[in-house]
Amino acid sequence: MDAGRTPDDRRTHLRSQTLESLAVWTAKRGFEDFRASQVAGWIYNRPLAPVEAMHTLPAAVRAALTEDFVCSVPGLPGNQLSVDGTRKFLSQFEDGRIVESVIIPRDERLTLCISAQAGCAMDCKFCATATLGLLRNLEAGEIVGQILRAREFSAGHPLTNYVFMGMGEPLANYDRLLVAIEIMTARWGLGISPRRITVSTVGLVPQLERLVTETNVNIAVSLSAARDELRDRLMPVNRRYPLAELMGACKRLGLPKRKRVTFEYVMLAGVNDTKRDAEDLIRLFHGLAVKLNLIPFNPYPGSGFERPSDEHTRDFQERILAAGVHTTVRTSRGRDIDAACGQLAAASPPRDQG
Ligand code: SF4
């Protein structure tokens, strides 16, 4: 926590800096050029640590860093380990806001689910985060901080995949997301291949088109209804960017660079999982190389929706598979600690379980 921060503090986050912006800073401050990559090494290639611990930096550089940047390390007000090995942890920032991140082991992979906002304004009707409303956007450094923290938890088992499927709509925080992706993928930063990163969106079409031209990350589109009248109700963003516009954009998504577009579909019993819904999906995907990921709804208190049975989910999947659409069912992880898809709300910090 940065106890000295006031509401009119205009400093940016230290871990939001690129090598280029650090070079500008060192020049402005009159420090040697190599200090920029030295600082980058401390903030991106080591565990999260306060500036005071960066012992190879001269005292003058450390003092200047704390004067010019927000250098706080996120607090860790809780973390929980599920019976299936999924870990949910909280990050608390200097203004007290809390977000959730989830580390999911599956086969040989270790996936980190990252939050891009505290809360969310998109109001998807099946999502616990939506009940919070948008609290604020995260800084790039707060996004990167979740990864550094996760690396500490997973020491000895490197993270293999990074998905922006935690709290918030990443494309609604576009500029900061882009900086975070630059830090994640740069050699001076976290050195992650863009092929290992997936940004999931409800379908903010202009930002989606920008992301495709400005990065090489994978895209996942949260769909959850295949006709406008139903999607308008479940995902209000559809009133701004209806299905025809969204699917048109997906067709132009710069393939074959990404080969297939992934669509996520939260299945709500009796609402969007009927034979008609399967047929609408097949029609919607006509002429497009897609991967469909079915996610049986994970209930949370007061949601008003139910999870379809495993048998019904399988039938729905097989109906779509029979039409030649690559379709998988996501097995939920971390349901016992409310860490599964759509359950993230950081309503109350979980107990610390090491
Ligand atoms: S599903 Fe994603 S975009 Fe929709 S309300 Fe939840 S966090 Fe926001």
C-alpha cells in the first residue's frame, strides 16, 4: 500500500512503464541510460518487491522512483485453494479496491485468469461481477501485478496460459490493456508469447478490430445467445453491437493469423440451451471457422438462473458437433471457492489458506 497517496496524486504506476517510457524518465532525471533496463529487470523479472528492496539501484534512483511513480505492491487480503487445485487470490490496490485472479491447473497447463477492471459496467445477466457495477479501470501495472503475484504462487510450475476472463471487460479498458500486453510480451518485460494470451470480450466491435491489428493475441468472444432478442436481454451490449455487426467483425478478424475465432457460450437451463438455440448457433456460424466453448452456468446467490444437467449439455454439444462446428464443454474448476467462470465478485475476502 502506498500510504502517502492523495486523491489528486497524478503519478502513474511504476509497473505500467515500458522500457521506452523508463528511458525517457532516466534521461529527464539525468541518470545513466542503462538504469532504464536495470529498473525494468527489477520490476518485471523478479518477485513483487517494494522499491526499497531494489538494492542494486543507487539510493538517488530509488528516491526518484518513489517521487515520480506509484510504486506500491498490491496487498494480498486473501487466497484460497480449491479441492481441484484451482487457486483464487485477491489483489488490493492503494485505494482499497480489490480484484480476483484465478490460477487453474489442467493437464499440463497452468492458466492464469486475469482481471482488467474492478467490477464491470457490461451488466451481463448471468455474471456475479456485473452485480458490482464498474468500480474502476485497472492500471496496466495493476494487471501486470496479478501476473507477478501468480508467478510467486506457482513457483516451480510455470504459468503456460494467460486469459483475460476475470473481472471486467478488458476492451472497455483498452489503452491500459494494450500497455499491459506490451509489458507481458516484451523481452525486457515478462517475455510471454502472444499465442499464450487470450483476451475475452463481450464484443465491443471497434476495440476488437483495433486489438486484432495492434496485437497478435488470441480472441475469445462471449456470445451466450444466437439471436438478438435473447442476447439483448442477457447481454445488454448487444443493443449497441447486434449480432450481425459482431459476426461481421469476426469474419474480418485478420484470419488466418488466428485460424479460428473462439466463442464462449454460458449455458442457462431453459433459457438459451434449447434445440432452437442450437440451430440458431449453427446458422450464425455458417461460413466461419470457429471453436465453440460451452460453459454450463455456475450458480451464485440470487442469480435466478440454473445450470443445465450434464446429460442435457452433452445433447446440446452433440447437436452442434453434428453440424461440423468444433464444440467443447468447459469443465468448471474452483466451484467450491466461487472461482469458476462468472462467479468472481470479490464480495468478501476469502480466508487466507496459504
Ligand atoms: S461476463 Fe464479463 S463483461 Fe459481462 S458483466 Fe461479467 S465481467 Fe463484465
